[in-house]
Amino acid sequence: MARIFWVKCPHCHKRFYAATVDFRHKGRKLWCPFCGAEFLDDEAEEITE
């Protein structure tokens, strides 16, 4: 079972989840499904693991 983490978009401020294995601390950009913004996990407004 994949672990997930909750991310708060720094652009639209809505929360969504992503898989820890694929994105957390990997230097890969996250994509907000609400506003389409792309950003690194370090740029997120808030992260809850």
C-alpha cells in the first residue's frame, strides 16, 4: 500500500494528496489538480504526512 501526503497548493491554497513514493523529497514537481500550478514539495504552503 502506497503512503500518501497531503499538500496545500501555494497558488490556490487548496489541499490535495500525492503518493510519498513518487514525489516526496524526489525533486519532482507536484501538479495541483485544482488550478494546474506546478511546484516542488519544498514550495508547498503546507505538507501533512
